[in-house]
Amino acid sequence: MACSNLMETALKKGNIDQFLFKGTSDKELVIDLQRVLFELGFRTELKWDSYQADGDYGRATAKAVAAFAKRNKYKSDGTKVTDTLAGLLLQRHDFLPDMYVLWEIHQSDLRTRKYISRGTRMSIRAVQVLLNELGYGKLLDFPKYGADGLYGKSTRKAVIAYAQDHGIDSDGDWLTRPLIDIMIKDINTFYGTHWSKLAKSNLPNTRSPLVLFEASRFRGKPCRADALFVPLLKRINTHAERAQVYVHVTSSFRTTTNVHGAIVKPATRSNHLAGHAIDMNVIYGNGKWANSKVLIQYPKVPGPVKTFIQALIDDPNLRWGGTFQDKDVVHIDDHLNHDKELWNERYQAMQRAVQLGA
């Protein structure tokens, strides 16, 4: 779940504490920090109902930063955000879509479904992400497999070990009520008290245009998108099938937390903000990865990757970021933002759905 990129960009430059500190004049960066903290559940500490994201790094923001740091076992009085703390904030924010999936499971009737061994790739990935964060990465063989959404021996071992460590008998198959209750309790240790109150609006429902897209060739993070973008995602999946590659999603729909007031236009019309774009890596061959360092070399890339990228370029309804003036080789969209009126409409619909539950 990516934020607006301001904190990410600042963190990549390093020494973010020179810009994010109590009293700083960098209002836009502070707004980004406040939005992240709000989505992480620290509404009370931020005094959000009074101030929202006002760009003032004052007592309330410092209190929220300190509260996050304490929950995540990082020593900070909240008066500045170091590189390490900024990385942790963005990591926890990035995990939220997976945590929302687990929250939805927690709210369901577990007597009717098996959510681990026969769960969706998305639900299995969510379990893997959480267990890795809780220290079961070695059993998951996480450095090798990551959160791949595939239920194998490693995942089963990690689930059984996690259950046993909490005094719960488990064969690693059923995600029982006691087990999911413990998982939610553990998630709560990372986030503020209000994080789960945003979960419902950040998941698909009959009134929302938000969908969680899954397909045969899609891997990686939950692919959150506008329902109107789904036909194009299916086209991407078809191109991947024909090229015999996998699309590993690293980012999809992004939020801009404005909440109480009108949903305002952002500084740039990113198709991510309207749910009409993904960022991805390409997996080919026997688990080989084509990330940005590989993709930037197109057309001098491995055969399957070249076939896939060429299909994107040739598709009249899709755009590959490698053809942009400022190359963004991991990016795919449908050029929704060439029509400003339509982009504004879909942006409003998506942001209202996740922020207001509309």
C-alpha cells in the first residue's frame, strides 16, 4: 500500500531527519507523514478530528510518531523521524493491504472455509507476510520464497510452529478462530488502535468500485484496482500467459487520505490514485527476476521478458512506463489521465470508497 511517494523519495536521498522534525517548514512532507500515521491507526494521537493532515509537525504529530515507535520497539520521543524509523513507517504502511485481508478473515464465519492450505493466493500471502514479521521467516524459507501465496511445506511448518507457540493445536491446515484471534492480536501490536476501522472500506463491497484482482499470472502484493481497470488487468495477465512470465505486483491503487472534507485533487494525476495502474517486476524461467535494473535494459532483456514487454507496447489500450519520457520501467497503466474529466471521476470514486466507505 504505497503512500504519495514523498516520504519514499526523501528516504532514498537519506538523512530524512533533516527534513522531518518538530517545527520543520517542509509542510508537504509532514502532510505525507501525517497521512501515513493516520492510516496506521494513530488517529487519536494525531488529534485528527481537530487538525487532520495540516502539515504542522507539532505536539500531536510528535505524539503519534512516538506512539508508533513504541509499538514497534524503536526508541524515539517523536520529535524527529530518522531514516530507520521512516523505513519502518513505510514498511508497516506497505503491509496494510495484507493485514486488511486477515482482518476480513477474522470477521468471517470460519466454519465454512479453509483459509490456509486451500485459501486464495492473497490470503496465503497475508499469513506468510505476518508470520515472517513475527519471526518465522526461517521456517517459511522466506529469503528463498518470500510471500509467494503458495501453500507448501515451509508455510505449513511455520503455521504449526506459530500455533504451538501460542498453545494451540494445529495441523497447519485450518485457520481456526483461536488462531486468527491470536494473529489479529499480534497485528494490533504494530499499529494504532484505529487501524482496523479503515479495513472495511479498504476491501471490496457491493457499493465500492474497489476490487482485489487475482489471476493465473499475478503474484506479489494484493492488486487493488478500480473495477473499470479489471479488463485491462486481464489483458496484462493474458500477455503474461503467452510470454510464460509472472507479474509480481509491487504497487497498485494508492490512497491520499483526506477523509472529512471533499476529496481534493492531488498535485499530479497519478493513475495509481485512480486505481488504474500497477508497478511490477517480471518473474521468468525458473524463478528468475527482472526488476527495474533488468527492465531498463529493454530490448536487451531475456526472451520471455522481451515478449511480455513488447506485448504491452503493442497493446493499444495499455502503456508501459519504459516508453515514458521519464522512464518508469516497472509501471503499467491504461493512460486514464489523458482524459482529465474521466480521471477526476474515477479518482473521486476510488478515494471516497476507501476514505469514506462510499
